[in-house]
Amino acid sequence: MRKRRNHDAGFKARVALEAVKGECTVSELAAEYGVHPTMIHQWKKALLDGAADIFECGGQKPAAEVDEETVRSLHAKIGELAIANDFLSRKLKPWIGK
């Protein structure tokens, strides 16, 4: 059984753009890049569906707002977990021999 491959966004975009150009058939592209033709059709559809979003808001994604209270609580949790990890690693040393 073959392992499922994960392609990066750049690869998908490159293949989808070639499919949109129409210089080669989808079957030829699938053979060239080693992917199933159905995947190329899905990537092409996603490219065409998302193309309008590129030109909205000046092409930039809006910055995510950060709640200061959430940041403080997450930093506190990180500190608690670091202390617990340190404590447990010291207590575990006699059993693992390090």
C-alpha cells in the first residue's frame, strides 16, 4: 500500500496553473508530476474559486487580533507546564539511570 503524499502549496499552485493554461492535458500533467488527475482537477477548481480572494483587501490577509488576557493566561500555563516537566524529569532520573 502506498503512503499518502502531502504536497506543498507551491507545488499545487504550479500544477494548477499549468492545468488552467491548457497547454497540456490533465492526464499529461498527472503523468509528468506523478499525481492522480482527480487531484489536479481539485487543485484547479480551488485555484479558480480562490482567485477572487487575492484581489480583496489589497491582497493581504488581515492581522489576527491578540487578546492580552489570553496571552497572559497562555504564558502562565507554559510556566506551569515547564515547572511540572522539570519536577517530573528530576523524579524520573533514579529509574532511568541518567
